[in-house]
Amino acid sequence: MKKALGLVAMMVLVMAGIESCKHEPEEEVQLTETITAVSTADTCSLDTVYFVNDILPIISSNCAMSGCHDADTKSDGVDLSTYDKIIATGDIKPGDADGSDLYEVLVESDPDKIMPPPPATLTPEQKNAIKIWINQGAKNNKCTNKCDTSNVTFSVNVWPIIDATCRGCHAGANASGGVRITNYNQVKAIVDNGDLANVLGRQGPKKPMPPGGPIEKCASDQIRIWIAEGAKDN
């Protein structure tokens, strides 16, 4: 299973903090340039997993990295930088998560194929979100009224964004750049030195984060408000 092996190799190196993937190149998948419009729901459904809100941050943080599966590298022909390319090169079969390479590598029992290999892993919630999203049709959808800026807290709003967007690179002993972001105190440290606002806002000398592209405006607004209100552990 060519693409699954490519995805597995990518995840090993991302979690190890290595800058580039070293798996052997395979035949590159040729894509026609298509842009699938996002379908926006004004009313959010608790039973629906949304690509822009829920899935893209997971893939951007864990897969669409420089040297692996971003738009420039496309290791093994797998480009996970946009919705259309995720569908095509992730070999996603809408409605059939178990038959889709992108999901299959998450639940492999073979330690040489599972993505990422032990001890690193996506959380059960992240794996399940990807499964549900594919089984619901793998739509390019977005929910707008998930954005609550009236009462932003660390536990309800900020941490889920950080966990989905940053954990793929900044967890474990070999966290990228030596920066671990696995709890409130570590997040607060990069708030206090200005790094969080700068890298998310793609400003200053440090590399913009996440590398796959800026986070959604709602998420950015929530983090900005939380910081302005004192970055409390609430």
C-alpha cells in the first residue's frame, strides 16, 4: 500500500523532529489543479465533523510538513496541503473510512505501518474525528457559529486549538525546536515571551506556525482575546 507507507514514514520523522523525510521516492501522483468550494453551515451540528474546523488542523500539524507532505515536497507523491490534494493523494474514499489510506494507517496493527509508530500517536479523539469525517462523505465543509468570542477560556477554547494545531510537532522528548507545548504552563511561557502571538500571526523572525498555513480566523481571534484578557488558566 504505497501511500500508506509514505504517510507512515512522514509521521515518524515529524514526531522525531527531523527536518526532512528520507523514505524512498515512489511514483508521484499527478493532480489536475482543482479547487473545491467550502460549504458553510450557519448552524453547527454536534453530530457533524467539519473539515476546516476539525480535520485540517490535525493534518496540517501532523502531516503537511516541510520535507514530508506539504505542497513543495509531496513525498511519495502525497500532498496533504489542501482539501483537494488530501482527497486525491490520501486515497480517501468518501463514505468508507476503512477503505481510505489516510485512515487505514491510523488503525494499523502492524507496528511497521501504523501512523505514527508507537509510542507516538494521534489521540483516539483525533482518529475518530477523521473516521467520522470520511464516513460522513469527506466534505469540504465549515461551521461558522462554532466561533464564540464572548467568553473565551483556556480549557474550552484555546487548549483544543493548541492541541490540534501544535501537538504534532511540539510534544515528546524531541519536540520541534526544543519547544514542548503539552500543558498550560508551557503555553503560558510562549505567551509571556511573545512567541505564540508572533508565530501564529506570522510575524517576527521566527518561523510562522503552523507551517501548513495560518490557523482559521475564529481560532486566531479566540487566542488573541484570551491573551489580551491575561492568558488565564481557566
